[in-house]
Amino acid sequence: MGGYSRFSELRFSRRSFLKASAAATAGVLLGGYVTRDSSARLFEPVNAQEAESGTKLIKTICIFCAVGCGVKARVENGVLTGLEPWDENPINGGRMCCKGASIPSSVVNDRRLKSPMIKEGGKWRKVSWDGALTAIAKKMKDIREKYGPDAVFFAGSAHVTNEAAYLQRKFMAFWGSNNIDHQARICHSTTVAGLGNTWGYGAQTNNFNDMRHARCILFLSNPAEAHPVSFRHIYAAKRRGAILITADPRYSRTAAQSDLWLPMRSGTDIPLILGMANWILTNNWHDEEFINQRTNGFKYVKKVVEQYPPETAAEITGVSAEKIKEAARLMAQNQPSTIQYAMGATQHEVGTNNIRSFAILQLLLGNAGQVGGGVNAFRGHDNVQGATDLAVLANTLPSYYGLSDGAWKHWSKVWGVDYNWMVSRFASKDFMNKKGFTMSRWRDGVLAELELGQPSPIKMAFLWGHSTPSQAGMAIVKKAYETLEMLVIVDPYVENAAALADKEDGIVLLPASTTWESDGTVTASPRQVQWRNKVLDPLYDSKPDVIILLELAEKLAEVDDPGWKDFGKNYSKIPEDIYDKEIRVGARAIGMRQSTWRLKRQQEYDFAFDTETLRATGGPVHGEYWGLPWPCWNDEHPGTPILYRNDVPVADGGHDFRARWGTEAPDGTSLLSAIGGHPELNPDGTPGPGWKLDLTTEYRRLIAANKVPYGRGRARFWAWNLPDPVPVHREPLWTPRPDLAGKYPAYEDKVYGVHFRVKTKARSIQEAFINTRLYEKYPLIWTSGRQVEHQGGGSMTRSNPILSELQPEMYVEIHPRDAHDRGIRDGDMVWVSSPRGTEYGLTIAKAYVKARVTRGIRQGTVFMPFHWGGVFQGESYVRRYPKDTAPLVVGESANIIAPPGWDATTQMQTTKSGMCEVSKERPAE
Amino acid sequence: MVTMKFLPDMYVNRCIACKGCEAACKTQNKTPENIRRIRVVTFNKGEPNETNIPMPCLHCTDPPCLHVCPVNVIYKREDGVVLLNKEGCIGCGYCLFACPFGAPQFEQLGAFGTKGKMDKCTFCVEPYEQRDNQGKLIKREPKPRCSLFCAAETLLAGDVKAISEKMRQRQGSTIFRSGGAAKTFLTF
């Protein structure tokens, strides 16, 4: 071995590295890096040494998706220098995807907005914070006097802390309008409506760790790409023999790891699930005992399911009947089985029904309220669950109280303001109870071309941590931006809107800090609240969201109404007081009653928590579940990691389906569980709604008696208050199958009427599409989704040098058959076009992107990632960014192509099942 | 005696191409654009046997790059980590010829489009060209961030004995599968 001798004589004589390797050798003998425990122990001496040298390792939470991964930020003398794995965090065990592993480049980045700016006369000008906030407050006052409070629209954010999200909602309440909304509307609003109307709460029922116990998982999204770290639990399940099934028009990275792929047509989730349900009922695989004891309305579902035998489902979905039967068998015979989904299921005009169909399948199989079962809705943003719970939403106050007088009185009491003053803030009392504009249609409130539900159009808008590329119909959104009198954009980076709007005046940019520059709490998808430590002081001239809101309220107290002085009066310690003195006191309807000191204590005792169950053994946290998932009734309650388990006591995180619709269904059947059922209770144990209205009770009496404050009810197969009490198939508005639209038509226009303040239609849009034979001109099904490297509208990730190197391109995925028929080769630049926007007198929507020819997609479907901006219909608008703030990589925004569809319950936008054409030539106007 | 190795799990915890390893490497080692000390490769994209593999330098026992280096700047430490002394590197690219895995990286920043000095995975013992205040290259303990952050727990790293132990545990645990679910993955 000549090589060997050479290497030993030449290389081992170097002292400098011998010393280094000796230290390493001592450590490595402990066992390598391959297990969680050993790697943590191995580097203890090293970590201690680093701490001595002025290096701090700060435990904090990732700022991207809703898995809630923990990470340790390495800070040397106040400078963020890198990351170390937080091995003891039971959710991710120190693991991160590329977005999380490159956070330092997202937080400390030269392309961030460095000071407030105003666009005047076509030029960007730096201004002071005081100047910018004064200008905003004065303009708001001006708008109120001229047009009324409803002329302001506030787009809040799922990328802020719970405290900031809560203050955003409170801000608009103090302002006197319900025109506030955020990403959750266009993300999981249909989950809230779908699951909430089935069993009480609209959130992920189980959690990522719990998926380890599933024996069969049906994926309706692509978590390998959108929620990569969840895969460590999915693989744990797989190692134990779990079967993975993926239903997706794409052969996604998740499908590549699955045992069965169901290549369904976009927009046919319901027939797929009902086809499976049919086969389950045919074979008597359903759980009769569970259905009898804990559900209501089985006969109605049975009647609908009988209309969808696997063969019919196969005809609609394009998946063979054999595969549907096999999927049903696997789900039924490998229990507990769970369903996982995300945007692919929610973003349809039948989104609520899609989600209901998943819940129905799980109820039939008796998988609801089981370890390893449930419906796992994977949410998208780091705090979208929290921002939804705290209601940055047009249809409710925090904690899903709605907009009734009772709700307003409850929250006025929490805020310590007079209810009558609150009423005086609104245009009239009617507008207090009326749902506001949503994220998906607020542009129509600006353009005012359709019938509106308020006297004045919107004249001023805030985009507070919300992106533009995620909104469907981008050309219309652009026009709305240009019509506004003032657009205020609050973001760490310059959001696309600032440059997309071809507008000379009236854009104000405020530099918010990233969420690593302030303390706060953040709620992961499975309702787990984690404390996110501040890593750095706010960089440049930025400020944390909470501070900006409080300062803006102070300005408004001067120019608008002295009542604004009460906005921040309860907070002497920020952010803890916002949570402990208000959220914890008021958010009773979901039991969001974790105290911040408990969350901090959990972080300290992270090592006591078990990855399998998320429960702590020993120490002061003994018995607690990680993140104290709501409902967490009081300071002794461990939290509820799995919703609707009635086999454990309430004090241990058990409960039941929520008795939300009274004790009796309209057909006279009981809505109370056959196992100890009772209605919602007052704190003293008598029936009544006191559990959510009393501001002082700690529920000790109810919990001691093993009673659930909100009752022990039944899950509803039959949701009589929805447009479709039992989900049925409805063809997408833009459908490639006009032959099916007759039998399975879209909702009639009158189901919507003036919906969330704007006239909305469905059936007539579908009929127009079919009658004008647009399905021939635009024959390809269009769908959209995520790239692992980017997040949301991408302002942050596309400015990150690491992520933009890993994924520098926007593209359209197309099947070779469709591509070659059109003369398109892999890598060609192509035009994707659709007729969206023509109804507003705009040209047809089009996007100029690179073709990625792949067999990993169903023939007849194309896929585009939605994170891109900076190019509009073939033309770059990078020049309109303030100097040196444009993202490093730019591309066309996919959602310009999306069809005009909205969910009948929540007004979710349809961005997963449209129609388009792909061509090498620029389409004629 | 320890021997540092990487092992991507190709059987159970298969790579999902989240590229956490690539980003963690860049964050830790501050490598410039074009230097990819680790790369996830995908083959059969969109086909039933689509496979991703994270490819760092494999720190060969008998490294070909070391043999061919004309200026003898590539060396192997006692713990198996293959490194190079950049000061003496002439940027010829012979190591790239020899390496079966394409691990050597060149920044392509030199005058007239020359390759620049070679850079490669250092098992995280050396960040990219970072020196302390005495001008010496910073050395750290071998603690590869790509493996520590790997989301799907695919990429194992450390002493070869510990890795093989871990793989045995993983495969061994699959014996407890039941109910006709014994297939690792089906093709269809």
C-alpha cells in the first residue's frame, strides 16, 4: 500500500492538527454524532468552552413553517454567527430544513429595509419613524372623516408573534372596522370551517410526533417539501410498518417515499374520499360502536356515500377504482390511520367540503380522537395557528367568539374599555356585527366594480407582514394597489407590493424587525405554544411589530381619538403582559390559557419531554405536554396534545367533541355523547355558556368532576348550517370536464350573494367558461404549490444568498406529452396564460417562465411554485424597488393564473385547480 | 482509534431533498457562492424509483485525491478527516480528476477564469478561509452540521462504528413491523 505509507509519513507529522484531532478523538469515543443524546453530551465541554469565550447559545424557534422547530442561535459578542442544533426540542430534535438552517442569512441581510421610506413623486425618500407614523395616523384620520372607518383595510400576518397578531386585531377593533384579515384566509380558513363544523375546533387534531403511532397515513399534500422536518416522525412511523399513501396530481417527493400514489385530478378530493368511504361501508369496515356513541347524522352521510362507488369516483378523479379500493382497505385495516393535508385540499371553492370529507372518513373509521389517528392539518407559517386563534380575521374576535354583541362585550371587558365607546368607533352598530373584507377579495373593495357591502370603497390599506404573490389574480391586485390613496407596507424586507404597484405617490414602508429580534410566543400547527427568545437587538432602524403597533396607537391618540390611550395601558412588561393579562384572560373559548412562565420553564426543562408522547417525566414540568397545546384550562393543566380523546380524564388532557350546536339536532336526534355526555357548563357546573364568558374562573371544579367546560357532544356527519350539509362533488369553476359539470355543478350564485362585503358568483362563472368553450383554448389543469427553499411570497427567502443559490428559478412543471405536443423542450422559456382578469377589462393573465419537463406530474396538469415576484407578465419591475433592496432572484408570480373561485363558507381563494395554456409564443391579447 | 465517515441511509430514512444539509454547511462554513461542500443529487426525478442522495466528501480511507496531488497539500488526519493545506494548492484540479464523487470544489474566481484553490468538505473542522487574529486558520471539532441538522435523519456522520450501529438499530427495528406491512417500499 504505497499510498498508505506515503500518507502516514507525510501527513501525520504535523503538530498543528494533531492537537485538534486529539481533542476530537476524546469526544468521538463517546459514540459519534448519530444519536440525539450522544451528540448533545459529546459537545458539552465544547459548548461550555464557547460560553466562556463570550459565545451564547440562545434557544429559539424557526421563523418559517408551522412545524415549530427549535434551534440554538450562536451569538458572539452580539453578532449572530451561526446555528447549533437544539437536540432536546422534542418536535424537531435539532433538525432543520434549508430554510431553517440558513436563518442567519435571512435575519442579518444587507437587502433588508433599513429605515422608514415614503414614495413621493416617483422617488423613494427616507423618513424618520416619527414622521412616517405621523403621516400614517393623519391619513387614517383623514380617511375616517371623508369615507368612514371601513375605508381602511388591514392585512395582518401569520409571521408575527402571538402578541403582535393579537394586537393587530385589537388595533382594528379600536379603529372601528372589521376589515382585517391575514394569510389564514387563503391558507387554512376552510380547515377552521370544515373541522370546526364537524367536531368543534378547526385545528390539527393530533401532532407531528403523534404521527409516529399511525399505521397508515394518507397524504393529500407534499410534506416532504413543505414541512420537511415532519418527515422524521413519518419515517419513524414507516420504520414501524406504517403504509404511506399519497394523493396528488404530482409525483411529489412525498409520493416518491410512499407505498401508493393516487394521481388524482386537481379539485376532486371529495369523490376520492367518498369513493374510499363507499368501499369501507360496502365491506363493513366502519366502526359502528364509535358512530353510534359519538357521532350524529350517519344516515345522511350513508345516503351520499352510496352515490359514489369506487367506479364513479374513478371516473371523476382519474384514479383507477382498484387503487381507490386499495387505499380504502389500507386505511381501514391498518388502524390507527391518519389523514394529512395542507393547501392542496383547502384552496378550492369547495375547500370546506374537502376538509369535512376527511373528517367524515376518520369518523367512519373511528380514527378521530385516537393516538395515531385524527386529521393532521399541516399549517404553513410559523404562527398561522396563533394568528388564526387570535383572529387577525374579518369574521371573528380572538378565540373564535364571532362578532356578536356578546363577543364585543366580552373583549371590551378584557381590554378594559367601555363597550359604548367601542360601538362609537364603528360607522354604525351594524358594521360591528358584519364580517369585513377578506384577503381574497379586498381588491374588489378597492376597485368597487362589483356590488359592495359597505358605502365607501377601500382607500387605504396596510400590508403588515403579508405578501403579494400569495394572493390570487395578481393583475387585479396590482390594479387595486394603484387605486389606493395610501398603501402602508410593514415588513423586514421590501415586499413585492412596493415595487409591483406602478404608482408615483402614497406608499409608506416601515422596517419591522424579524421575529428573532424580539421575545414572544409562537403557536405551531399542533396548537403547541413555544416561547421564542430574542436573539439579537433590532437591526438597522427596525422595530418589533408590537412596538410599532403601540407607537402608532399613541399617534392615533393624538390625532384620532383619546380612547387610543387605553390601547396599551395594561402592558408594563412587553410581551409577557399581552399574553398573561389579556390573551390568557380572554381567549377562553379555545382554552388558550398557558402562562408565559410555564412556557419558559418548559424550555428550560426541555430534556424531560419524551419524543413519542411529548409528555414530561419528572422535574417541575412533570406531566406537562410540550407547548401546552390548547385547550389548556389552567396553570395545573398539562395541555391537550390530541383533541377529542375521551378515554383519559380532563385533568390529563382528555375531553370530547364540542357540544357547540345545542343538545339536539334539527331532526330531533341527540347531540350529546352517549358516554357521559353533557352540554356546555357554567363554572359552577350548571348548563350554560359561562365557561367562556367568566373572566376569573380557573375551571377547577369542573375538571375535578371530569366535566369538559364546553360539554361532551357528538361529532356531526350532518352539518345542517352549511351550503352542503354533507359534502358532495362539485366540478371546479374552470373545469376540463364540461360533461361532468352538468351532473356536479358549482354552487348557485345565490348561495353567496354579497359575501364578506362583496358580490360573489360561482355557477355563472362556470357556465360562462363552458359556454364559451374556454376549456378548449385553455386545456391544461393548473395547480400551484411550494418549493422547499422558499416561503410565502419569498421576499425574505429570495433575498437570502444561500436559499437563492439553492433555488434560483421559477418554473412550470409539465408532462413530456403536453410539452412535446406544443414543441416545448426542457429548459425552454414559455408563456403560461389563463383568461383571469379579463372580467376587469385587463388583458389575459400570463406568466413567462422556464419549462421543466418531467414525468413526475399527471398528464394534462401543470404545476407552478407560488413564491415568486419581481417579474410581471414578462417584464421585470425590479427598478421600482428602493435602491439595493430588491431580492437576489426574481420570477413571475404563479397566482396571476388562478381562476376566480371562492369557498362558499370562508371565501378561500381557489389556487389549486385552474385551467391554463402553455405556449412558446406570447399569447395574443 | 476512530474513523470519521458519512453514511446516507438509503433504505429507511431516505433523503427527501430538503437541502437542510447544504444550507447548514453554508451557514456554518460561510462558503461563497459556487462552493458546495455537500450537494443533494436526485436521479430518476419523477419516476417511481426517484432517489435523492446527499453527497459530501466521503473522506476515503485511501483517498485518490491525496495520491494524485502534485504538490502534496492534501492530507489525512488520524481521525480519518481528509483536508488540504490551501496555501500550497496550485488549483490544477487534478484532485477533481481523481475523485470518484466530484467532491473537490473550485470557486472559479481567479484571473482569466482560472479555477482558484480547491475547497472541500472538512467535516466542519475548518470554516472557509477563516483565520483567527494571529492569522492562523480556525480549527474546530469535527461536528458536521449537515448531519446534525438533517431533517429526515438520513445523513449519518461520525465514527464508522457508531454509524454502523445506528444503521443496524434502524433496520433491526423494522422487524417489529406487523400486519402485512413488511415491504420497505413498493414500486407501482
